[in-house]
Amino acid sequence: MSDFLSGGSPSSQGLESVMTLEQFIIDQRDRFPQATGSFSRLLRDLSVAAKIINHNIRRAGILDVMGETGRVNVQDEQQKKLDEIADTELERALRRGGECCLIGSEEQPETIPMSPDAKAQERFAVFFDPLDGSTNTDVNASVGTIFSVYTLPEGVDADD
């Protein structure tokens, strides 16, 4: 059992035992010579959005973004301001990255095709709950972003 699992801290083990998400993605990509890097870039885009969402959550009180928007999402739940911010950041990162052709969010009533300028070969559809557990933000409890990535079958367009 590693020191970390038996109670030691990562700092007591040294940085050589810590692997970042970016390092893991690169290591995995290198294991598959046929990989184009598109999926790796998509994961990078998601991780950038997650970092921005984290930053906004940590500063929510200062930014005055606590509480509800007055709207409901597709699950008929009261939408929080942080839900909306997280949704916007994920859409922005995925649109900017250009690695997916379609997104779907719990905060949006319809799926959203990405720009027609997106690379024609990109077949990824990303679906997400941008801020799962957002009601926990009022009591400073755990939240997270849940996402899934699918490859659209050949012959199916994002508009279908």
C-alpha cells in the first residue's frame, strides 16, 4: 500500500508520485499511435472549463453569484446562478476548442450543435451536468461536473 493510501500526504512523498491530469492524458495518448490527439484536446478543454468553474465557485460570495436565477432547468429544478455560469463556461470551452460537434446540458432544453466551422472530422458529442449538487453551494458542500463523451456514428450529423 502506498504512503498516501496509508495516511501519508502527497507532499511527504515528493512530486514524483503525483501525476497531473494533463500528464495522464498525454501518457494514454502515447499508448495509441493511431490517435489523432482530438480526444486529448477535448479532455483538455473540459479540464480548463472545470478549473474556471472551480475558480468561480471559490469566489462565489465575492462575485455575488450565490442563489437562484428564477428559472428552472430541464429537470424542473430551480436553476442556480452558479449552474448558469458553469454551463456557460463549459459551452465556451468546448466551442473554442472545436473538438466536438454537439453538446447537451442539463441547463439547456435542447442540444446545441457547435459552429458549422467546426472541423468536419470531429464526431464527438458531449453531454453534461455542469454543476451537479449545486444546491450544496449554499452550505459549502461538495459539487462536481458530470460529463460523457460519445462519438456520433458515421452518416449522422449533429443537426439530426
